[in-house]
Amino acid sequence: MGVNLPWAQRIFRTTRHNLSKFPDGPFDGVVCLWTLMDIPDAEATLASVARVLRPEGWFVMC
């Protein structure tokens, strides 16, 4: 698209089931769009999100 976003070097689209394949803390941010209300075990999913975020990472839920 011609947009240069040096801070966004890698973007992954995944499901909550695939978070286990990532090591602890590789992501600067996680965005969750219109999904948390439909996840049977939201607490476990949020724990997985927290695990893959770096210590100063951000989480956006819409």
C-alpha cells in the first residue's frame, strides 16, 4: 500500500489457540477486535495475551 511503518515490522494474525506457539514476550502490542465476548474461557485467553506481550507492551480491546 506504500505505507512505511518502521515500528510495525511484523504483523501477525492468529487465533487464541495459536498463541502457545509463540515464546514469552515477543510482541509490542496485541489488538482484540469483537472477539472476547465469544471466547468460552476469556480469563485463559487474557493470560495468554499477557504472556506474549513484552513487559511494556500494550493491549487494545474493541
